[in-house]
Amino acid sequence: MTKPFQKWPLIYLVGPTASGKTDLAIQLAQHINSEIISADSRYLYRELNIGTAKPSQEERQTVPHHMIDVSSVRDIWSLGEYLKSIEPLIADLNKCGKIPIMVGGTGQYYRAIVQGWQVPKLPPNPALRDAIEKWGETIGFERLYQFLSVIDPDAAGNIDYRNTRRTIRAWEVILSTGDLFSNQRQRVESRYNTLTIGIDWDRENLYKRIDLRIEKMFADGMIEEVEALIKSGLKDHVKKIGVIGYAETIAYLEGEISFEEAVTLIKRHTRQFVRRQANWFKPSDPHIHWFKATDPASFEKMLSLIDQYFG
């Protein structure tokens, strides 16, 4: 009889953008003597800082953080690469007697980890990828995404339409294998014993927090950060990743829109993103334990839940 594998304990902190996940994760990690693993795809790239609201160096010194600044925007990470990297990391922290805290709003990471997604192990095909990219440049990447949503709606539903690299990868797998991308994503039993904690904000106050974050973003030097990216020849790489805030700021710097229009677009796109995140982190999801952000007793309740869950 095959002995079942031991599941690794894991805390996963989710919630919409600007909900305060970073601060809460640090507080939790300090209380339970843990370390933080970023589950935000934007934090992987060392050149993207202000526009992603990445944890500061001071915050990262308070509690060890992992999966931040591990790549350049020149080398876009796939979901498969991310999953492969976190597995030994979680195992090592467990061996040290720590329950890692994963934190981030990238819904695809969350579903893949808690549901045991297995992504296609098809090696990159640079020639085909370049051809698909040229196709996208010819017809427009939004239309490329729309075509994908017709051919493989399940795959398109898991991709942000602004993320051209993931759209291109889906087409690459489809054209290489002759099968739908979504058909090749299989599930196995997750190797993690995951306790998921969600931060719940009412929409009105969350939108206020988003607006304040965006205003702070520009006060902290977003214009200068994007100017440096353009001077470094990274503009196209950044736009392909599809992080909200960068394409709009590039458009402003290139004279396509006014500064006020750029800020308005960033706020609008961020609110749209929050609504898409709600499809990943549903209030009805029985696996997510939701806590009101405005409840002063929430933190103590979270600590009590963690103690009960992991014994």
C-alpha cells in the first residue's frame, strides 16, 4: 500500500490590490516566527518597484521575503517556473519548523498552488514565439487575446488581457501541440496543507485606498522610474508584462495623453483589476477564511485560527 505523502503546512494571505496584505503578512510573520513568500507576479522583476508597490527594503529587512527581484523584465517568468521555484523553498522552511506565509493578489498562483495545477511542460519555441509576437503586433495584441478567447475561452479566462506574454505562451502551446492550452493543464492532489486568509474591504473604502496609493506612487517617483526604464531600452518588455501603471505612464511621457488622463486611466484600470480579482478570490469560496479589514479584533482572530488549524 502506497503511503500518502506528507503535506507541507502553508498560510496563504489573499485579498484585492491595496487591501493591506503586505503589512498584515509582516505582522503575522513576526508573531509566528515565519517568513514571507511573495505570490505577486509583478514582484518578480527587479526593475519594477514604485509602480508595483513592492515591499520596501526596510520592510524586507524586518521579516525575510522570498520570490522578490528574482528576474529582469527581459526574462518573463511563466507559471510553471514560479511553481517549480517555490516548492523547495516551502519544503526548506517547513524543515526549519516554520509555516511559510504566501501573500499576493495573483489569482493564477493561488489556484495553481491550492488546487494542484500541473502546467504544460512544453519547452519554449523561440521561432514560433517570435512569429506569434509579430502576428500580435500586426493585428493588435488585444485582438490576439480576443481570438484566444474564442478558440480557448477557459485559457483566456485565466489570463489578464494586458499580459501579452501569457497570451503568446498560450498560443505557442496550442500551435505546438494541436490541442487547447486549457486541456493540457491537469490537476493532482496539492502537496500543501493550506490555510487561506482573506482581507475583506467594502468597495467604497477600497477604492479610496487605491486612489491614495496611486497618488503616493507618483509622489514617490513613478515618472522617474518609467523614464529610467525607457532609457534602458526596457519599454517594450515592460509593456508586454502588462502591469497597470506603466503603459499609461509611458503614454504620458510619449505625449499620447496628459498626466491627468494617465492618472485617471490607472485608477480606472486598477478598479477593473480589483473586479477581476474577485473572480479568483470569491466571498463564497469555502476554503478562504475572510476577515473584515475594519474589525480591530481581526488580527487576534487570525492568530487564533492559525493556532487551531495547525495545532
